[in-house]
Amino acid sequence: MIIKKIFDGSPDENVHASFLRFGRGEYKNKYLIEGKKQAKKWAIKTSAEYTNSLVKLCLEKVNEPIEIKGVIVSTLDLRDEINFDVKKVSNFQGVRKHVIDSEINPSEILELIDKYPKAFFALSFKGNGFVLKIKPKAPKAEKKPKDGEEISIDFCSLKTEDKKDIDELFFGVGDFKEVFINHTINVNDIIYPSNMDELKPTEIRELAKRKGKIIRKAIIDEKEYNSEKEFIV
């Protein structure tokens, strides 16, 4: 998970790709996630930022082809990279939406996620002990909630019986009946590559790192806990 990697002090290329969209400033209500313990499983809802991570988390547990539905959203036309059926590809203002509805080997999706971390894999499927549902569309910019307005988290939905999923998604939380976690991302500086004069503007944007701090607010069974972590990603 993106946030867990930052708090663990081990950010990677996926974390870097996820943070490229942030400029200097404060970003509230990011990486929202809530969980509820049910009889034999957990019900989890998240904001759109968790999409690729959830797809990867669940697909890594599947060892055979499964039915997968949804869309892969990218500025690139990925049809030459895709070996499975694509129902159609729409293109609006340079953003391509690849519509998927077929039986697919999980490794094919996992390879695409690793190769194109900036693409958006809004895919739904189920396996032994879990059901993952993600809205088949590109996420819209979040509206700033009004004072007193409840924040809605419904882009991704996961029901799982696997405690390892819970430990990954709600790291450091422990056992709970209900939990809600909200992150504020503060980007204080942009660190540009030292060889900027040798690079194209697109390369500079791709290589520039964000420096700042994440504030993690967790409400666990009605008790609030706060933590923070500085980052360079």
C-alpha cells in the first residue's frame, strides 16, 4: 500500500508515480479508508487512491484465470500491450478507457500494473475468500466537503476473510470493530534532478521528487489517534 510504504520508510516507484500529481500545498481527505468487522469477514471501503493497490493485493492471491470486469484508464493506448480481450477503447481529450470483461490470467494484469503505475486499473472480480468491487470509471477531482458534511467513501469496496489484508490496509491499528482513517498530505518542496539542463521538461516532471509530511488521523472504535511521517518520494 502506498501510505504503508511511506510510513515504513520504504517508498518505491509506485509511491513516486502516485505522488506526481501533487504540487506544493496541503491536500486534505486523501487515501480515505474505513473498515467494519463482521461475523467471519471484514467490509472495507476506500477512496479512489487505493484502486491499484487493492487490485494488486487481491490478484496476488489468485493462481488461475478469473472473470474480471471494469476499465483500465491511461493516457496511452495499451492495446498492443494487452494479450486479453478488450471490448472497446474510448478516447476523450487524450484519456483512453479500455473496457474489460473477460477471463484473464492475474499475472497479465499484475505485469501491466508494474509496467504502467500511472494507469488506473478500476477492475472488479472475486476469488476464494474475497470480493472486490471498484467503480468502472476514472476518478473525478474530489469536492471540498462543507462544514459538517460527512465524507463519502464508496469508490472501492472489498469484503475479505483474510486477516493479512487487514494488517496491510490498516497497518498499526490492531483489532477493531470499526475504523476510519483520513490522511492529509503536505508537500513543502519539489526536489528537481541535478542534471535538469540535460533533460526534457517531461523528464524533469517525471523525475522530480516531493518532500513533505503525511498526517494520519485514525478513529478506531470511536477513539482518535494521530500520527505523522515525513517523506521524500
